[in-house]
Amino acid sequence: VQLQASGGGLVQSGGSLRLSCVVSTRLFTSDEMGWYRQAPGKQRERVARIPWGGNTNYADSVKGRFTVSRDKAKNTVTLEMSNLKPEDSGLYYCGYHGARGIYWGQGTLVTVSS
């Protein structure tokens, strides 16, 4: 399973960004995708979870501001981020968890300036 993430960048506080993650293989309802972030000096944390066959959920810190979605036909997961804050800055990773193991995409950097 290969994951290709894109869409990071520099944005001002209050701005928006969209991250995308393309998965190299077909996913099944037992699989799960997620978006994670890691700020300098901090542990990686999950910000959004999207089971391929179920409902999404979010970290409390991003609820109401981030939206994760999937396109099953394109094997793509998208993270729409709005009202961004400086504390949202970090490396964002998409991750796969399923019967085939755990896989990570390369990180994409999000920087939110105040």
C-alpha cells in the first residue's frame, strides 16, 4: 500500500488548506484511513479518522474546522482545513490501517502564520 499526500503550504491564521492523499490500491470497508500531524517536539496525533465503510471522527482540537472525506472511485482521502490556527502547524501524514498492515504517506508541511 502506497500513499501519496499533497496540498500543504503556508497560510495565514484564519485561512484554509486542502490536503489530499491518493492510495495505490483498492480499499475495503474493513480498512481505515486517517490524517495525522506532528509538530516539532511533539508526538504524532491523529486529527481525523475515516473508516472506508463507516463514519468519520475528529480530534477535539479540530472539530468544526476540519472535514475529512473519501472518494472511493479515486481511492482518495481529502482533508479540508478551515479557520486555521498557528497551533495547527506541523507535518501532516495520511495513514492506512487495515488487514494489510499500517502504512504512512510522506508528510506534507502545513505552516500557519499568526
